[in-house]
Amino acid sequence: MLINMRGITRSVTLPDGQPLHILRGMDLAVDRGEHVAIVGRSGTGKSTLLNIIGMLDQPTSGEYEFDGENVIGRSDRKLSQLRGERIGFVFQQFNLFPNRTALENVAMPLVYARDKTFWSRFDRAADMLDAVGLGNRLEDYPTQLSGGEQQRIAIARALVRSPQVILADEPTGALDVETGAAVIDLLEAAARENNAALIVITHDIGIAARAQRAYRLSEGVVHDVDESEFVRVREVLGEEGDLFADDAGVVGEPGVVSEPSWVDEPGVVGEPGAVGEPSPGVVRAESFIFDEFGAAGEPGAVGEPGPVKRGGEDA
């Protein structure tokens, strides 16, 4: 097992001296080639969990083995070496160096390489940028690039060392719908090519539905997501393509009413599906955000046709 966590807890002490328990005895196992999503509301500890998986933070208690090696209590130097060689991070806010070019940003993780990789770091970075469709932007700075292009640079940087684990923290949160879909496609393709584990932290059930397994983080513990909660989402993914919330957070389109012919002047053709819940029309991801109990939203009701008249008489 590549990642094996048992009984992981994480607590911090608040200014008033009271403890805040973020993770409470959590178990998680992920192997090579698996695509896992972790969903949950803001403030539930998703990023804390990601930081522990990525060895950026240590748990308060519990066991964590990475590829059979215990990493609890290891030195910062050893953890840094493991991170640099075997884990790639993709963050929502990109975290690029603004005063370095795209090429220099992607080559940065190779600065600490111990073999000939160090001397070929710019060639490898250029190849990776070409793989994500930015081979013509090598000398551009982040401020000269769009949000989607910056995220692709961040992905290229995460993948340049062919990591065994790709950790993505809300990778589409700052992107538009179409660009977000392309980013997820890119991460999935990279994970397949390298047989890497892909772990995506998200609040978007549309992204989570693309994973092989999904967990909901609630009250400091991860729970299996009921497969039935993904059924409608995957149906729409198959019918409509990739599923993401739009910028305005619109939850669902009105349901389609059936064949009204002639409508009188005030004639209401049909009420839309309830806002805040998906309708049988185009369903968007935000409509399926989990509540505290993990229940998926219900479809909105299809409106009824309004009064129909022909030649001044009721039809």
C-alpha cells in the first residue's frame, strides 16, 4: 500500500487555551494508480489532511506509512527529501514565483536533484510545459498568463519529477468551467501515465464523481460516500460532458415543459425547477454539495404548462 494512515488525529491549541480537534482518529489507504476524492464543507479539515498526506505537517497522533516506511517523527530533512522525490502538489492559488518565468517555475523542484537530472532540469521542464500545451510560453511570467495557463504551469511543476502521488487541493476552484474540466482531464491523464495515486480535495461533487473512490470528511473522520449519491451526477457527466459549477453558482436550469402550443397573454408556460436544487434539465455540481449528513440534493420539480388558448378559447 502506498499510503496507509491509521488513527490519525490533529489538534491545535486556541488562544484561550482550549484544544481544537481537526482530525479525530481517521483512517485512509490509497495505492498506486488509484484516483481518490475527498469532499467536505469548508473548515472540515480537508487541507489539514492533505498537508499530513504530503508530509507538510505531522499528525498529533496515529500511524502513517508511505510505501511501507513509517514517516511519523522523521526529521524535516528526510521528509523534505520524500516530498521532493515522490509527491507533487497542485494548489488552488497556483503558488507560482511571480519573478520567474514559466520555465524556471517548472524547473524549480529539480534544483535539489542529485543526479544528472539537475543538469537537464530546463530541458525536462520545457518538455513538461510542452506536454501541458504551453511549449510556446516558456519565457513568459505568471502575470502574462491567464488563470488556466498558470494552473497548467503549476501542474507541470508538480509532475516534472514523475511523482508517485499527486495531491490536488481544490485545483479548479479559481478557474472557469471549461478550463476546470481541462485541468482535471490533465491530472487524470498524468496519473494514468505514471501509475501515480491521484488524491483530489474538493467541495465539488462533479469532480468527486470522476474518482474511483470518494470519501466525505465530517467531524474529523472520513466516511465512504454512498455510490447512489453519484448516480445522477454520472448520468449527466455521460450526457453533458464534464460537470462543474459556473462562476455565478447557478444551481440548475429550469425543467423542460412539454409542448405548450398557444399561450394566452399572461400565460405562464411552466415554473422552473426550484432554485437551490437541480432540476431534470442541466445539472450543475454545486447542486450536489453535501449537507452535514452527506445527502445529495434532490432534483427540482418540472414546471406545469401554463394556460393554453387557441382562437380565444381554452385548448
